[in-house]
Amino acid sequence: MEKTIGKLVKGRYIYTADAKQTVFEVARSMTEKRVGALAILEDNRLVGIFSERDLMTRVVAKGHDPKKVLVNEVMTRNLIVASPKDSHAEAMTKMQKASIRHLIIVDGDQLIGMLSLRDLLLVEINEKAAELEFLQEYIHYTPPPIQ
């Protein structure tokens, strides 16, 4: 039975930043937390996502000063979201179609968590490893002698 992404994010801390923080502050927070994206909140309401890609394409490449630009000026507002009931395969399909590496998980208007492509690939790897182990056991199975 395939895991839902809600189960994958259950119990994980949700890293967020405030829309009025500077890009520098948010980038520093991302570095400290060792994450590639943060959900952006305004008055505790999800309003966007800020990723390493946003930092590079909308700040660095355009020559903006990260200490002067607010994250709400350069974040991604057009959010691609998933339901906690979605399978990891459905989540990967959404991410592939949208060419994104981070997916926000929401239940109605409540932020549940965020997954990276790496998280979903680890699920794939673990499933393939389990299949391989089963096949190895099957191939090397020696039935008991007939008496």
C-alpha cells in the first residue's frame, strides 16, 4: 500500500518565514535550517514560497541587494500545492509538471508541511530496495527436501 504524503510530513517541523523579512534574513534562515525553501506567511496565512531558485533568479541575477529587498517582493506567489491524501506518485507528478523541487502540503487553508523532491525520491529508493530484497530472497530460496 502506497504511503500518502500526509504520512510523510506528519511530525515534521514546518519551516516558515514572514513576508516582511528581508531576503538576506530568509536566506540566512534557510542556510541555518539546511533547507532549500521556506513557506512564507503573512499574518499566519500562507502567501508564498521562497526557494533557492527564487533567490538566484529574482535577486542575485538581477543585482538586487538581499539586505534591502523584502521576501514578499520576490517570492513565488503562484503556489502548487498538494493534499495530505495525495500519494507520493501524485506529488511527484505535480512537481514534474510544474518544474518545481518543493511542494507545499495544505489541508483546506491550513499549512500541513512541505516536501522536497529529495524526500519523494527517498520513498522511491526505499520501495525499490524492498522489492530488490524480496526478489533476492525469492531467487535464492531453497525449498526443504521432500521426504
